[in-house]
Amino acid sequence: MQKLTFPKNFVWGVAASAYQIEGAWNEDGKGQSIWDTFSHTPGKIANGETGDVSIDHYHRYKDDVARMAELGIPTYRFSVAWPRILPEGSGKVNAKGLAFYDRLVDTLLKHKIEPYLCLFHWDLPQVLQDKGGWPERATAYHFAEYAHIVTARLSDRVGVIMTHNEPWVAAFVGHFLGDHAPGSKDLGAAIKAQHHILLSHGLAAEAIRAEARQPVKIGITLNLNPVHPATDSKKDREAAQRVDAIMNRIVLDPLLKGTSPIEEFALAKLLTGKVIQPGDLEKIRMLDLLGVNYYSRAVMKHSSKIPVVNVEQVHPAGNEYSGMWEIYPEGLHELLMRIWKDYFTPSPFDRLRAAPPASSRSTPLGLPKGKGEGGMPEIMITENGVPVPDGLDFDGRIRDERRIRYLQNHIAQVHRAIQDGVPVKGYFHWSLMDNFEWALGYGQRFGLVYVDYKTLKRTVKDSGRWFAKVIAENGMIVE
Ligand code: GCO
């Protein structure tokens, strides 16, 4: 038996997002989002489900926050629905939309829960989609306008503003794989969307800095995976490298190095022309808090299954799987060590190389600049969780031992990474409550709190009480 204790002031929290929990899809002046459009399109979402009502957090937020407080959860990462604030995507502000987030933040603070606000969790205003969406550069500037409005209203009480959640998913799952809104299958559009979303992060950072009514930590959350070749063959190793470039490096390099693998792909230039314009990469490289969303690893082989990229994900037999992915806890340690080594640790070459002009967004050694240790961005796990089928037992309890085991094993890997020198500052569980899992509808449950989708009754699961104990003790006992 061993007690794993986390550093003092380690941030424990839970995460959720507007479209997945709020409902009230067309209430109080909210405009339509691309996810309203997508979920209303037959065949896009399992069982024809939508986020129209979801778990009705828009009306039940007071109880949901009170339940968080009962569990002793000190931090809540939520997202703001852009179309609630700007129903047309820009221009006229919807006062009732802003008022909802005012109330939510005040309720969190009343319960001594710190708000971590995320500006964009995929629900782009449909009006902007109709004007080209993220493949259109102008959308990045509308995002900065939106960031300015939210910062002006809430930054007196909100000290952490994340610009985006998983820009890679919004860009590639939404515009190349087509499984998410807006549902296109166009690699050029996906690459343009990826760059413009990152550019919008930089533009929004400037807007937040200019408008913030207190010192605000500016962050972004990225879905990142260790990528392993299916075999040791040259073709599979090259396939894994391609996926690492187009899934991990395509977001990490611009944010932390000021470069982009897009410039390495001749094809990208062919497909997108000069999508990266002079000064863009300098604007993007602005970060105080790197949020890492980890769920599993990716095992890839060379294949023509996904055209152009010529890769295919494989699922090794004999391992443990959840409802959506392989369960691979050691991948979280591997990922954190890689990020620290490749992006936060000056290589001998960096030290030898004459220090580049220390731009306003980097440290003398050209390392990323932020408000964390050594003037670099802080690192937190901003999402980690597992979809397992939960149900009420005869006595009304939800004995979700698999989720508790998943949490134990992954939190232990965070502790291991900290012991190995990576200053991870926080861990957020995905998610507080069962909710709408995008194209999979309500079929995958991630919550620490069970939701009966007929009655919307909430019931704390065993994992919720287990996580509450980890928070209270700032650590856990492991075998
Ligand atoms: C994501 C999103 C969440 C998902 C969760 C489970 O990471 O994909 O941030 O909205 O629901 O990760 O897939």
C-alpha cells in the first residue's frame, strides 16, 4: 500500500461543455449553432438524439453547482455557448445569454468553486458557418470580438480563460473525417480550419489581455495521444510519424515553438495556398496554461483506409477497452514526458544556438513563454475519463468500479510524471455528469454523477464519492 500525495495547491476539478449539458437550445435569444444544425440532420447522431434539452443544466445549474460543492469539488471547467452571447456570431449582444453565465459564475463563487471558462467547445454560430466557418480567415477575427465581450463581462470574477477546447477535433473531425459538425470531408478545409482556430486563439489572447479586469491566465486545451506504430515496419513507423504530425504537432508546434508542420507538407500548401500568413505564428504563440486532454493512445498502420494520409487505426487484441477506446494509463505518463522533453526542455542545440531574439512570446532560449514556472506555460490535465455502461443497482447505488479503477490508474500516472520532473499543476475529470457525447448521443456515460435521461434525476455514483475523497486528501492510496 502506498499513499500518493500531490503537490500543495494542486488543482482538482471537473469539466463539461455548453452544448453537451445546457439544453435550452433556442431559449432566451440564443442563436443556432452548427451542433444544433448537425444534430437536427437525420443520420448524424445515434438514435436521432440531440442536445435540444440534454440534461437541462441551463435551468438546473444551481442544483448542479450545489452538488459539486457537496462533493468538495473546488474547480469547474465549463464552456460558454458563443451563439448565446452573439446569436449572429458577431454584432448584437444577447443580454439574456450573458446574464446566464453571470448567474453561473456567481453561483460557483458563492459555493467557493473556481470557474475555468472555455470560450469555444465546438458550437460555432450557424450564421458564421454560412459565411464559410473556420476555413474562412474572417471567423478568427469574429472569435476575438466574442472573446472581448465575454472578458469584459466576466473577467472581474473569472481568472482563467481557455480559448479553445480541442482545436484538432473541431478542425479535422468536423471538416475531414466528417463525424462532427459541420460534417464536411475536405482535407484542405480541415487544414485551413486548424490554422484559423489557432490564429483565433492568438487574436483572442490579445483581446483578453487588453480587456481583462484582473490578471487572467490564458489557456487552451488540446486532445493529445501517444502514437504507436502497429508493427516495427518502416511503413508503419512512418504512418505513426504522419499521424503524430497531423494530430499532435499540428497544434503543439505553433503554440509552443512558433512553427507549424503544415509548412512541411507540400500537399497542405497545394490544398490551402498560403493559409499561414506573415505574423500568424508569432500571434499564436501565446499561452499561460496548456491543457492536456488524455483518453488513450493511437496505434496506427500504413493503409489506404484514410486517403491522402494513408493510415488506419488498429485496436490491439487482448487489451482492456472502454465504450470508445483502449484503456492505456501509461500513455498519459508517456505523453507528459514527451511534451516536457520536446517543448519545455531546451535541447543541447538550443543551448548552443545563439539565443534567438527573445520575442514577446518566448523565453531567451526560445522556449514558450507563460505565467508558469520559469516563465513558461503551466501544464494541467484538463480532461480524463472513461465511458462505461452504468446503471442503478437495487439499492439505488451506481457501483462504477471500472471508472474508479480507470481514475486510480490514470491519476497515478500523473503522479509518476510529476515525480519524473514534469510540473503538472492540475487534473480535471471528464465529466461532472453523464451528458451528450456528440455523434454517439447519450449512449456513452462519462459522469461522476448519473443522469436518468427520462426524468433528468441526478445520482452521485461511487466514483463521485471516490473522487471527492481524492480531492479532500490531495492524493490516494494505491496497492
Ligand atoms: C473531447 C471533448 C468532450 C468529450 C469527451 C469524451 O475531449 O472530445 O472535450 O466533449 O465529450 O472527451 O469524448
